[in-house]
Amino acid sequence: KTSPKWKDGKRHRRLFADAWLAFLRTPMPPDIYRKTLTSLHDDVIPHLPNPQLLSDFCTHSIDRGGLDGMLALNGIFHLMTKHQLEYPKFYDRLYGLLDSSCFRAANRKGFFELLDVFLKSPALPAYLAAAFIKRMARLAVHAPPAGAILATAYCHNLLRRHPGCGVMVHRETPEGQTPKSLDADPFLPDEPDPAKCRALESSLWEMEMMRTHYHA
């Protein structure tokens, strides 16, 4: 005897996927778009027959930057860790999302928790870890007090995980002094590619500046 269609779990999942894919192709106001991003990793991806079908939507959301990009990280993380999604430029995109708006965003706690997960691997190349350390140090100078403390903690943790970046703490100029100005710093803050920003050639003079002028 054939089971009725309403009992067919595979058919339910397929229709569920078709409905979501159709919905994601439609234009959405910003608030609905962000609510959708927030719910993808818990309420949608686990129930799809082929979750990788959402990879284009998630990567496009990261490319939008700002809050949309931050919210899309959960979905991308889920697809990368549980569904073998390959995203070669992931760290470039993550580096681009790290700006001053991160300290003011409503979901900043979730963003920084995920950022810590992504940067935990000791296998990260030194130039990449250095790029995130340097960007955090530069952001700390302009961040609100709570953000400056958070950025400093990230710099500290990344330096401990990646000893090869220790040269950024001890580097001096040919004159035997630590660079303490933007003009003397080889770091390129507007370079979107962390491999080309020259962070590993720089120093963490921002940390020294805050220690001297803000809180010893």
C-alpha cells in the first residue's frame, strides 16, 4: 500500500527547500533581510536536503558588508564546518568586515565570538594573523572604551597564538625608536587584501600609545 504524500518526509524537505530558495530570490526590505540571515543557520540550513544551495545567498550577503555581512557569518560558518563548503576568499571577506561599525552593531557579541573561532587555528599564516592584529590595534585607537578593551584583548590573544607576529611588538626604526606616527608606519590600512597590507612589517605603536596616554 502506498503511503499518502503528506507522510513523505523527503517530499516535505524538498518543498521546504523550494519555498526558501524562491523566497530568497525575492527583493526584501532591510529588516526582513536581516531577520532572514539571523534565522538561516538554526531554522533553515539543518532542514534542507542540500544546504550548499544557500552558499550563493550567504556569500552575496557577506559581500554587502556592514551588518548584513556580519549576520551572514553564522550561515557561512555552518556551511563550511558541517557541509564542506569551500570559500577560498573567506579571510579576505572577514578582514573587510572588521571596521569601526563592529563596535556599535547590535549583534557585535555574536560577531566577535565568531571572529575568535575563525582566528583560533594556529595554522593561520603569520601575515594573515598580523593583518588582523594590526587592524584591531588601529581600531582600538578610535573605538569607544569597551571596544578598545575588546580590541586590545584580541591583539593579545592573537599574539599568544601566533608567536611569529611577536616582531610587531619589538620592532624599532633604524634610529632605534618605535614608530609612533602614521607617516612612519608601513601598514596600509585601506588595502583590502590582508596579504598586501604589510602588517608584518609594521609595529603595534597603537598599543604603546594607549598604554602611555590612556591606561598604563
